[in-house]
Amino acid sequence: METKLTTDINEIKFEIEKLNLYYGSFQALKEIDMTIYGNKITALIGPSGCGKSTFLRTLNRMNDLIQGVTIDGTIQFDEQDIYGTGYDIIELRKKVGMVFQKPNPFPKTIYENVVYGPKIHGEKDRSKLDHIVERTLKEVALWEEVKDRLHKPALGLSGGQQQRLCIARCLAVEPEVILMDEPTSALDPVATSKIEGLLEELAEKYTIVIVTHNMQQAGRVSDFTSFFLNGKVIETDKTEVIFSNPANKKTEDYITGRFG
Amino acid sequence: MKTYEKVIEKIIMISAVMSTISVALITVFIFQSGLPVLAEYGVLDFIFGTTWSPTNGSYGILPLIAGTLAVTLGALVIGIPTGIACAIFLSEILPKKWAKAFKSAIELLAGIPSVVYGFFGLVVIVPAIRNYVLPIYQIFDPDISATGFSILAGAVILAIMILPTIVSISENSITAVPREFKEASLALGANKMETIVKVLIPAASSGILSSIILGMGRAIGETMAVLLITGNMAKVPGSIMDPVATLTGTIAMEMGYASPTHQQALFAVGIILFVIIMLLNIIAQFSMRGLGGKTN
């Protein structure tokens, strides 16, 4: 596991230019330009249906699963166009992991959930897999709670534990970026605060892009915030700027709760 | 309004009671007719006796059980891989609109009368086995002779007959696997095949298992098609080219001319069948329940 020491703000992970996305004839994303910096937490906020989740899913090409989606524009990840011909989606998804809104552990044991990714990518050495399980579960602060029942069904865990397990499963593949699609919206406040606490630690090693409905959450955890409205990015800036002194009136209205 | 509802309620209740009573009566009748022979002949002698020769008073149904099991197992060996592969193809690979058309076509197979399957087997499968499979067999065993009426013929036809059961229940249970599992797997960098094999099939396994058990029940109970093509020799078979008689086929063929004791013996065969199929249904129901518990 190499550690990334640089927290240089100039390290760019994703460079998105003029991104348009259509579901059939409906345009869900309009002319999106955005830069996502390495080892930072970028929050995507905006009202329901504004395209933030759709945008998140373009970053690891999960929208490919939906029939009738067309995309133009470019998304560069580590300076390569991920929608370019011949780009390896499997490699992309190894480097860009995802945590979903609803905790979705496989109906397998806790252990098997964590090692799923590494096994798929060819890791067979039992002791290495054991090590991965311990490391990732410690990273998500779940180890102490589950170390005695690693071989019990993951579905027996609480919602918050399941979500942390899903994050561990994602970390086991050693991604560079973690995409999180409202990861705490299905959880209670205690579980939510545990995951938020985790985000800060994870940001030391990983780049995180998080979609959230919860503005306080965006304010608490993120370095950058991007405000989406009707498929467009209205404004992207450092979180403290967005929340204290937004450039756009619409952002201010949304932040102060005048709509949304 | 009130009386109207009460009348409807009564009619529905009577229908429900009727069907339950029919099942109960049939059960009682079969057991009543068959049990005397079982008691007189001895259950173990009946089940494990190797000679079925009713005219000589020998009622050992081991050859019939062996025939039924051989044909059924053969059908499962051919039908399970085909059926599950087909279910995967329909649920995960083929685009939705095509899958619908294909699925209805496969379900149509269930609507074909079994005697038609038997006839098809008689004019296509049996000669094909005699002309194409037998020569291959003769390379290894030059002395073998066979007419084509065989376990193999029965297995092939039964495999086709149980496909609709296996395909449609398996397809439903694979489709019912929550989309989140699939997304989670793909997002970890698994490809489509890995996702199907390592996540979807295990998550759908109890539904798939039920489909197999129900298919097996259908295969064991099938009479007409098997009767026409397996050759009906009540002998414990030595190879898949041998003719066999099945439990159901024997009842159907011999009931017409059976003497009273013989008839009772046939009812006793019915009891054995009844018990086997009931056990299978119970197992299927349990594994179905497992499906609910697993994915929720």
C-alpha cells in the first residue's frame, strides 16, 4: 500500500469539460465543467433530480448500465479520457470505487464481502486476503465490532455497519477515488456521524466525491462544494466560500433554504 | 350489498373446500387400494424386489424405481445446465424486449400435450439414437445392440419437457436479485460474467434449486411421453442405451388388463410415486422460503 503524501491542491484527479448526458431525448446534464482535486473531499449538492447522482455515475461509467444513455464532452481521469475508445472500464472501476445510497453488502459473509474485489482481480493468497480484511475493516473502524464474526452473514449487521462494510469492500480494491452517492441518507444520526468522521481520515489517502442532500453534511466534511441545479453546475468553489459568500444568487437561495 | 358479499364468500369457500376434499379423497383412495398389497407382500420386498412379473405374482418394483430414477437423472443432467444457462441468457444478456418473446416461447413448451412429445420422441429421437448414438457406443462395446428405445431417449424428451419449469422459475429468481448487488459488483471492477457467476447465481440459488426440484417432480410424474420411447422393459438397466420401464408408465400400461391383486399392486406403485413427489414438493417449498430469507 503506497501512501500518498502530496496534498498539493494542484493535483487534479478529474477534469470534466462540456459534459452533456441524455436519457433518450431528455437532457439530464448540461455543459458541465468541473475539476476534482486529489485527496480532497468534493461535495455535490442540489435539489432532487438536479443531476448530481447522474453526474457522479459518469465518473466510473456506471451510467453505461442504463439503456438509452448518451454522453458527449470529455471526462479526463489522470489525464486520460475515460470515454475514449479503448479505455479499460474494469481498470477505471478498480481505481474509482463507489459507495451507494442504500448499504448493499452481498448476501455473503463479512469476510467474503471484503475480499470480493481482490479475489476478482486475482488475489488468491489467503494470508494476503486476511491482511486486506483486517486493514480495510480497521480503516472503516469496523474491525473491533466484527472481528469475532467475520464468517457470519453481512446482512446480520446494522445499517450503519453494513455501510461501513461497503466502504471497506470498496477500499479493498485500493482505489484512488471513492464516489459516494448519499451514503448516509439511509442511516440514523449516530451511524451518520461515524461515517462523516471516517471521511476525514479517508481523505488523507483517497480522493472523495460525495453526493449529499444534507447541506450541513456538505459544510462539515467537504473541501469543495459544487451546486447543481436542473442539470447544470451553478457554482463550484471552496466549501467555506460557497457557504459564506457564494457568487451566485441561486446558490445563496438554496443554501439559505429559500428553495429545494 | 351485504348478502351479495356473503354469497360470493360462500361460493369461494365451497370451491376451496372442494379442491381440498378432492385431494384428500384421492389420497385416501390410493392408499386404501394399495396398502393391502404392501402389507401382504412386505414393504421392503415390494420396494427392493428385483422382479416385476405380475402374472407370476412377483411384485418387486426396484426395476421400475431404477428406470424412473435413471430417466429422471438423465433429464436433469441435460436439462439443468441448459435451463440455467437459458435463464441467465434471458435475464442478463438478451435485451429486455427480446427476452420477453423468448421467454413466452419457452413457456409455450409447457402447453404442448405430453403425447405429442412422446410422438416426437418416437419418430425423431429414437431413430436418431439408433442411427447416430449407437455407432459411437459400438466403438467401445462392439457387442451392444439397441433399438433406440432407451433411457437416453426418455432423458432427452424429459429434459425438453422440464425446461419451461427450470427456465421460467430460475429466470424469475435471477431477475429478482436486487439491482444493488449487481451494481456493487460492477463498481468493484468485476465484469459481467464474474458478476453473474459470483453474485447473481449465488443470490438466486434457492430459487434455482426450487426450479430444479419442481422440474424433477414433473419428470418423475411424466407418463405418456416416457411410455412411448423408453421401451418398457422392467429390468434394472446397465447402460443409458438400455430400455427401461418407469413407475408411471407401468401403471398406465398394465391397469387395463390387471387382475385384482395386480391392480392393487399398481395402486401400491402409485403410493410410492405419491410419496416421492410429495417429498419433492415439500423440499421445493422449503428452498423457496430460503429465497425469501436470503435476499431480504
